[in-house]
Amino acid sequence: MDASQKDKQEVLKQIIRDLHAGVPAAELQKTFAGIVKNTSPEEIANMENALIREGFPPEEIQRLCDVHVQVFEKSLSKVGKPSKIPGHPVHTFLAENKETKKQLKGLSKRAGKLKKGKGSEKQISEFKSDWEKFKEIEKHYARKENQLFPALEAVHFTGPTQVMWGKHDEIREKLKETEKRFKEKKWPEFGKSFKSLESAIKKMIFLEEKILYPASARKLNEKSWAEIKLGESEIGYAWVEPSGMYDARIAKTMESGSGQNISGPKYEGGDMVSLSQGQLSPGQIDLLLKNLPFDVTFVDENDTVRYYSDTAHRIFPRSPGIIGRQVQNCHPPKSVHVVEDIIQSFRDKKKDVAEFWIQVNGQFVHIRYFPLYDEAGSYRGVIEVSQEISGIRKLEGERRILDW
């Protein structure tokens, strides 16, 4: 970075500090209008990285993010969308954004009538139907978190991803609040909640298209994009069906310079693995773990995710992008400190389990964390076990094997 870039970086960082100190955004826009001309997405992202390295909590930058967009909006608006082949991850993200704006427009019209208390039962039913479809937007955010963010973290581009994940969670809370007000038929409150949600999603689209995707296109090589693409279907897509024009397998082979086989595991043959009791082939181990009636994730002693069970009906989204990722980066910024506390309590042998239970999408989910120690008593990692237990909670009396 040359001297002029360093100076500009310092000015950009100072803008955020001034916002944090309460200086009005309009005043900053006027003061720095001549300095922040043609600010690139990369400079914005580098600013966030620098602030986090200097000790700014991601939550602080997240809180300032909306004002931050206002300050830089004029220069950022000059940046074009990255042009990608249909089926490329960026092309799919952009297609989902286009559909998001289309659906928001329709929902906004329906919400406008409902918030005035003039909606008929038919209109209420129509909004509900469109709303259920719109909630697929969660797949868009989950795919960013589980596929794109790990690739960016691998090239040390972490600040913007931490901030954006926090903004995702804000949108998720607004989705829940809007749905709650709709179900209660509290129309004035519903109208305010929907407007806040709509604004947050539009700002997210702006951040994605003007900062995240252009910077990602520059920072990631074709192998990284191919790996992102290969894991996308594990999460799913919001409304769109990606084109097959972008062939990730070919792209990955070309980038690596080899014709390696990147298909899934084969269950026949292979050396047997000696376990404490018995022997299994790698294929048998994989089949066993994939067919457990609960989800398992293993994090090693260095806080690196090494494995997750690829079960047919996972409770929480997982994709290959999580493998090799630091577990701290697999959680929203607001909960990272809790994860670190749990792991430290296991390292210190103060706890032997951490458990939680939540209700999600009509399921009652029991989540447990267990520490792993080797024969010498050294900490070797943690396993997370997640299980849907609605049926188990209802069991009464007995049902013996002979009753089957």
C-alpha cells in the first residue's frame, strides 16, 4: 500500500471513529466529500479489516454499518456489478437479489393495505402465501455464511464477513418480528416492522453488490469459486435454479492443473481402520456416521472444524466450506464469546457438557457439546450433537422389542 492509499485508509477509518463518537453523517459527508471520491469496495473492506485488527469489535462496525453506507453511497454507486458466467456463485447471488427485490415490491404493496387495516381475509391469505415463499431468503444468507465466507477467511478477508453475518442476524430478527405482528394482526405495528425489514434487506443488497461481490471476485481464484459452487447445493438456493453453464468440476481441475477425481467417497475396498473395538473400512465409517439419527460436528484441539456428518435431513445447514474453518468463524459475532467460553471450560476440565434446546421451524432441537480427551487426559477437541426430539419428548409408558 503506497503513502496515498495509507492516508486515504486513515481518513476512512477516522470517518467510522467520528460516526462512533456521534458526529452526524450529513456533516461527515460534507467534510470528506472531496477526500473519499471514487472509493473502491476493496478500500471499504480493508478499512473494516483494519478497524477489527485495531480492536474495534465487529458488533461496533455492524452497528455503524447503515450510517457507513450513507457516507460512502455516492462513490460506491459508481461501482458496477461483477459479470460472471450463469451458474457461477456470484451470478446466482445476483439472480437471487433480483428476485428478492421483485418479491419485496409485491409484498410491500400488500403490506401497505394491511397496515391501514383495510385488508380483506383474501388479501391476508395472499400476503401469507407470498410471505412463506419469501422466507426462502434464509438460504441466500446461509449460503454466504457457509460457502463464501470460509473462502474469504482463507485469504484473510475476515472483517467484512464478521460484520455482514451480524447484519444477517439483524434481518433474521426483523423477519421474526414482522411475522409475529402479522399473526397477531396488529396492523400498524406490522406496517412499521415490515418497512424496517424492507429497508434492511435493500441495504444488504447494496452492501453485497457494491462491496462484497466485487471484492470477492478479485480476491478468490477459480479453484476457490469451484469449491464454493460444489458445496452450494448442500444449503440450497432462494427461488432460483442456477444454470449448468459454469462447471465447477472442470474449473477446479483446470485451476489445479490435474485431472484428479473429485467425486464423493467410495464405499468398496480400502484399508481397514483399527478402532478400540473392532475394525471398519473408511466407507463403513462414513456410512455409519451419515446414518446416525442426529447430526455430529467435530472440532479439533486447535478449534478447527474437521468433520460433520452429512446426514440426509440436517437440522442446521452445513456444507464442505466449513471444513478447515475456525469454529469461531462459524458463529455470529454476538455468540462467539459464548463458544470460546464453552471451549475454554472444556480445556480447563471445568465442564463435561454444555447443552441447549431451541424451537426452530416447528422442531424442538436439543444441542449438546462434549469435550474429547485422549488416554493421557489431553484435550483433543469437541463434538457438537444436534437432535430433533419432539417425538422423544412425547414418549410414555413402554414399547418393547416384541411389540414392534
